[in-house]
Amino acid sequence: MSKLFTPVKVGPHEFAHRVVLAPLTRMRAEGGAVPGPLMAQYYAQRSSPGALLIGEATIAAPNGNGYLGAPGLYDDSQIAGWRLVTDAVHAKGAKIFLQLYHAGRQSNSEVQPEGSQPVGPSAIPHGGVAYTKAGWVANTPNRALEIEEIAELVESFRRAAERGLEAGFDGVELHAANGYLFDQFLQDGSNKRTDIYGGSFENRARFLLEATRAVISVWGSDRVAVRMGPSGSFGDMSDSDPEGLFTYVATELGKLNLAYLHLIEPRVRGNLDDETRNPNPVASQLIRKFYSGTIIAAGGFKAASAEALITAGDADLVAFGRDFIANPDLPERLRRRLPLNPYDRETFFGGTDVGYVDYPFHEERAAA
Ligand SMILES: Cc1cc2nc3c(=O)[nH]c(=O)nc-3n(C[C@H](O)[C@H](O)[C@H](O)COP(=O)(O)O)c2cc1C
């Protein structure tokens, strides 16, 4: 019998199966980083009774953007737009977690308030791209955050989480993967600080743990989650001891009684397969030894590999990204072993309804 299609409890929530919509930046927000009806339609299409969705990376502070068209919750004016999304998801009997993030150094001045310089833990040269009116452009070199600014950012995450509650979400996931600000603090290729936020594992994990506790103060621990990418290199990231670092962070997060820990397998680099990496789900296998709570795994899974991972006990749920973009009814297709629509990378980021809400459901495809 398929374990992927057995019920599961995540914090206070009951889900009918273990196929999760991965957080997916699609850059279709309206002016002011506000979700509109198109986004509500997209999430509604991917909702079905008893399903868990994770919303796309949502900017938690005014200087946290890296992609024009990404949505925010750094301002009260962004709450009503998200209400359209959460209402549409709930009307279909599904639940949705908010993913809060800050791009940190992965940004360009063009998408910063008044053209200011992006921020990060340390000012060191790095690669990567941001999305602006001019399209994909190189990141602007960043400045290092002052220590007082870190406390302000923790408060920004707390306030954004409060807005998420008002907007009707069912929980909050902090995005500490893919080379964004939390990840930049965690990994020592990007964190050269000499204060209490740099150096030891404890110091590098401090910002993430402070922000997690701040969000817990709003939501309670069992509706708060963290996503991390052990050994992730997207965004020009590196660490001198990734195994030591990420097992430390998992152990610390394990003390907080979170809804779940979300892990990205390093065989996927951001939104691309990385053929140079171990093809097995190594992150889940490793972290499971250090974390006994609920784990969601992501990165390159198909029905059979998701099933195998859950059966082995290395994760409890599996999130799907690219296949869910192209298959709004992915859980049903996996359950019935139906063929999948291929995805179109050209329309992943930005643009219109094309490649966003026009992927056919199975019945439509069969009838076409
Ligand atoms: C278009 C696109 C946008 C993404 N945006 C996000 C994001 O906003 N937040 C995040 O944590 N991961 C993001 N990711 C990574 C996915 O959540 C997921 O980890 C990755 O696609 C690997 O899963 P897959 O092999 O099932 O596609 C994105 C991936 C893609 C393809």
C-alpha cells in the first residue's frame, strides 16, 4: 500500500496525504508586491481537500526583495491580497503555510528601497542574479548589516508573521535555504562576522533561531517551520563543514517543537538539477538522525522515490516543485499513476497567465 497517500498530522493540522506543493517564486504579484486574483487562481488550482501547500517566498522586510514581482508581507497594505489566496485555498479544502524570506545579498539596488545597497552578513564578493525591470541582472555588491539592524530584522519577521495570521494562513515557514539571508548567516562562505552572529555554529545560527522564536511568539511553535538546504550551493554558497553546521542547526530546531523541518536535497541547485551531486536523498537521511520531528523532503522527487523515502522513515512528507508547476492536479496524478505534463522553464518567472494558470488538468488533457 502507498504510504504517500496515507493521512499525516503536521502540528495541529491533519492532511489526507503527503504530497506537498513546494514554495515556488513565480513573480506574478501586482504593484506594491501585492497578490491579486491571478495568484489566487493559481493556488486554488493546486488545492484539493486535505492537501498542504507552501506559499512562495514572501518578502518580510522592505529591503528583503531580490525579484521584481515577488509578493511581500512587510506592509499592512499587502494583507488583503494574501486573503484572496488563503480564502481560495481554504474554499477547496486545503491549507497553506506562508513562506517568509529576506533575499539579503541576492539582490540588486533596483529592487531596494530608494535604490539602496542590498544587505548581508558580510561584504564579500559573490555572484548570482536578481530580477529587475531590466530582466535578470547581476547582484549589486552588498554592505554588511550593523548589529542593531539584525534585531530590527528579527522584529520585521515577527511583524510579517502577525500579518500572515491576519491574512488567514495556516502556519509560517522561514526560508533558510537557497542562499538567502538566513542561509548567508548560516554558511561561513558568506558569513565572516566577528560579533555574536559569526564564527561558531552557535553564532551563525543565532539570527535564524532568534527569528524562529519571534515567529513562534505569534503563532505557537507547532504552526512554525523552517526550510533549509544542507550543503546547498545556490546563490554562491559554501561552508567549510556543512555536515557539522546543518546537524547542529537541526538539533537546535529540534528543541523547539516545530510543525516541521523542510529539507532540500543538494542534488537540486535552486531550480535546476545538479548532476555533480550525490543523486540520493542524502540530506534527509543525514538530518533524520538528528531530528525526530516531522520532516518534509524536497528536491528531485518522483512518485517512486518519494514513496521509498517515506517508507524508509527518512521523511514524513515530500514537496514537489517543478512537476507541481506543470500539473495543478499533481497529487491525483501521482495517486492514479497518470502521465505528467512537462514544465516550461521559460515561463517559471514573471509574465502573465501563460505558463501559470493554463497547464491542463488530467481530464482536460484527456479530452483535448
Ligand atoms: C520556479 C521555481 C521557483 C522557486 N521558488 C522557491 C521559493 O520561493 N522558495 C523556496 O524555498 N524554494 C523555491 N524553489 C525551489 C523549490 O521549492 C524546490 O526546492 C525545487 O524546485 C526542487 O524541487 P523539484 O525537484 O520537485 O522541482 C523554486 C523552484 C522553482 C523551479
